[in-house]
Amino acid sequence: MTNKNHAEVAIIGGGIVGCSIAYYAAKAGMDCMLIEKNDIASGTSSRCDGNVSITDKDPGFESHMSWKSQELIAELQNELDLPFEYRALGSILVCDNDDEAEAAEKWVKTQNDSGLKFNFLTNEDVRNESPYFAHDIPGGLECETDSLINPYLFCYSLVDKAKQYGLTLKTNAEVTSISKKKDFTIETSSGTVTAKKVVNAAGVWAPFIGEMLDLKIPIEPRKGHILVGSRANPVMMRNVMEFGYLMNKFGRERIADPITEKHGVALVLEPTDSQNFLLGSSREFVGYDDQVDMNVVRTIASRALRFFPSMDDFNMIRTYTGFRPFTEDHLPIVSPVEEVPGFYIAAGHEGDGISMASVTGKLMEELMQGKEETIVQADPLRFDRFQAATT
Ligand SMILES: Cc1cc2nc3c(=O)[nH]c(=O)nc-3n(C[C@H](O)[C@H](O)[C@H](O)COP(=O)(O)OP(=O)(O)OC[C@H]3O[C@@H](n4cnc5c(N)ncnc54)[C@H](O)[C@@H]3O)c2cc1C
């Protein structure tokens, strides 16, 4: 535990977003402290998948932001010392019916028009991808630039390198209050810290940090379940999602049975580096209750069988849940807060925090240093877009 109690920048939250900010800010020479109530990656960033994807991003600003993040993560693969199971294999998305296949074809065209590397897949292409696929899948699409990481290891790798650039790490330190005079005073469960700037990177808990400064931050927890399977046979080498995942994520209409609809279930199958696979996922607004719901687990398993019928005798090892930090317009908040100078928010990445952590970290470093040129446009991510929407 460090005795240092002042920093230029205090970052609250040691998830993938906070770790990425800590890395880029420390690398840029800023004197940073990362404050985490438990340990690194103990929140959503260790209860998720590891897709660094564009496939599931809305074409336009969101997909370009993810693309930038993919470029950064490829660089980080060389810059960081500790490996984080980076695999740049692309990913695929499969369709349940002809309507979805038609929509997928349009999705490919829109993404191609904005310069992204998407390809349409026929039934035959899908069957060539894996012999485990059901034979009646009408088609799908491929995004060539998608990659996979182990988010947990990535957080540790970022912090390890940031420490080499001078980062101070304070774990088991829960922030309990924040006040501001000239500097910020941050009370934690393991002592008081002062800082000139504060970044709220507390994921689904960002609203509680906001309340400490009378700020209403519109982020809600959107629960997801994952099953961990033992990969007896190499079902897939790269990540696969179903087209309905996009519909669930963006709250659009989808043809699905009532129970699949109720729990917001859509197939995601991610092969891990250790030869297991992650099977997901669900989307539900049920507050901060992190209990595993066996009805949801069963629905996820049976949805997987629609696409991989011969997986019915595979062994499952465990299940877990996590909370996606949801915002109404599906974009994160990466922004200064005008009414509290020196206070910043980097939260609200919903199901995209792994994909977008790197670009978020870089952008936040640039915003804190007052740079005019930023890696992506900062305006669509401003906190006051929500205030403007309510006035
Ligand atoms: C099932 C599931 C699957 C997902 N799959 C993907 C995927 O494949 N690709 C993708 O891009 N995204 C995915 N996501 C989304 C992604 O996991 C999140 O967007 C991301 O992890 C959020 O990171 P974060 O750093 O903002 O939050 P967190 O990882 O939750 O970090 C916030 C940290 O703040 C700490 N904290 C909270 N309060 C305090 C306090 N008072 N004092 C100090 N510290 C505090 C917490 O302990 C926590 O460690 C998935 C999410 C789920 C649930």
C-alpha cells in the first residue's frame, strides 16, 4: 500500500476503462493515482467476454470509435510487457432466418461504405467455418478486424506498464466522499487523498460517485449472464454472435420465442486462449442483483443449440453474471463536467467497454491535457448531451 496522498490526477475505478486511462495518462507524463475499492478488474471487467469488436457497433461514429480502439490495442500488444491473450482473427455473425440474412447483407454494405472490412457469408461459408454449425443457417457476416483479449489480464498488463511510467496504485480503497476547494479532497476507506483532477471511471457505480458532487449520471446496470464451457472439441477458432444480438443490444424488434425475448438472450460464443469457451449472453434491467438465474442459464444453453446442435453433450464448468453500464443513447460518457471544473467522467460503455477502453483511455488523456486534436471526436460523448435532452 502506498503512502502517497496527492496526485495531479486521481482515477476512481480499476476496471478496464480506469486502467486504460491510467496507462495513457501516466505514459503522457501525468502524475496519476488509480483508486479501486477492491482489486484491479474486480467489477464488470472480469465478468464479461473479451471481444474487441466492430461487428456489433452502429455504423458511423460508434463503429469508427471502435476501429480506432482496435488499432490501439494492436499497438498495445507490442507496447505492454505482460501478455493478455490477444488474438486478431476477425469474428463472425450468423443469422437465424432469411429476414436476418437480408438485414445482414445491408449491414455489410453500410459498414463497407464507411470503409470498414466486412464480408457477407453464405450458408456454405458458414458451414466451412465450423462443422458444428447447424446446416440451415441462411448466412451471416464477417468483420475482418475484430479481435479477442482476456480483459482481466489486459487490466493487469496496463497497470503494470503504467506503474513503470510512475502510476500510484491504491487498491482496497473505497471512495466514500469527494469535496472540492482549490483541489479535490477524496475520502477513502484507507485514507484521504487530494488531487487537481478526478476521473470517475466507476462503471455501473459511476452514478454513486457522481452523487458525491450532486451530479446525476444517467447510467443503469444491464445484467448479463455467461456460461463457461469446457471445449472438448475445437468448435470455433474465433468469436461468433447471432444477428439477434444486435437487435437486443439496440432494443430493436426481433423474431424470437417469448422466453428468449424476456431475458434478452442472443448467442455469443467466444473461444478462449485456454481451450474453453464462453457462452452468452443475456440483457436485463434487474438492478444490482448479481445472483445467477438458472432460467436465464437454460435459455442461453438452448439458444446455443439452435446454432450448434451437436454441442448438447458438452461439459459446462461454471456461470457468472456482470453489469453492463447502460446509457440511453448507447454511447459512453467520456467528458469533462462543466459545473465541476477538473472533474471528468469515463463510464457508460454498456457492452462495448472491452472494445472501447483503449480509445477511451487515450481520449481522456487528451481531454485532461486540453489538446485540441483528439483521437476521435469528443462532442458525441459529452456528459451535457443528457442535460440538453432534458431541458
Ligand atoms: C456478460 C457481459 C459480456 C460482455 N462482453 C463484452 C465484450 O465482449 N466486449 C466488450 O467490448 N464489452 C463487453 N462487455 C461490457 C464490458 O465488460 C464493460 O463495458 C466494461 O467492463 C466496463 O468497464 P469499466 O471499467 O467501465 O467498469 P468496471 O470494470 O465495473 O470497473 C469499475 C470499477 O470501479 C470500482 N468502484 C466502484 N465504486 C467505487 C468506489 N466507491 N471507490 C473505488 N472504486 C470503486 C469497482 O470496484 C470496479 O472495479 C460485457 C459485459 C457483460 C456484463
